[in-house]
Amino acid sequence: MKMIKFIITAVLAIVLGTNTFTQIHDHNNMASSKTDTIKVSGNCDMCKTRIEKAAKIEGVSKAEWNHKTKLLTLQYNPLKVKSDDIQKKIAAAGHDTEKFKADDKVYNSLPGCCKYDRNK
């Protein structure tokens, strides 16, 4: 009888301990993830590929650009990377963001279909 009580107690301790650890672990992941939406200039699917590739630096878990709305949705860890760093990488790839403008030389090297009105 003592052995059965011991086994039941051990199983309960393991189950409750695992459940508590999982809740703490999930909470920590939420705290280290931030979602932002940034306006990024571009026109086509080639722009989408280039923008998303440039945005996916260390610390970024999701980068999705919508060519109709010109909005890039980012999910990233603000402890590892800052929004400005991501926007600088996108500008370095030839696409203007809310805060950073692409270098003229890089912009001019984009394919014709990727050139957007830079005066907007």
C-alpha cells in the first residue's frame, strides 16, 4: 500500500512539475517576441522576395510583405534586434522604409519592375 501511494505521489509530482514548467516556458517566449508593421516601398513579387530576405536577420522569426498595402509585418525578439536595424537592412537592399531611404546607387540597380515612386 505504501508503494502505491509513493508511485501515485511521484506521478502527480512529475505531471504537475511538467505543467508548471511549460506555462513558465511559454510565458517567457511571449515576453521576448514583438510584432511590428512597417511601411516598405516596392511593387512586385521580386520586391517581396528581396524585402523579406533582407528583413530575416538574426532575431527575426517572421517577415511578410504585402505588395498591395506596402506593409511589412515583422515578428522579432527585441532583445536580439531592433526595428531600426531591420529597416537599415531593407534600405541596403534597395527599398525605402518609414525611417531609412535606400541609397540611390542600390535603388537604380533594381530591375525596372521594382522601381517605385520615391517621392511619395
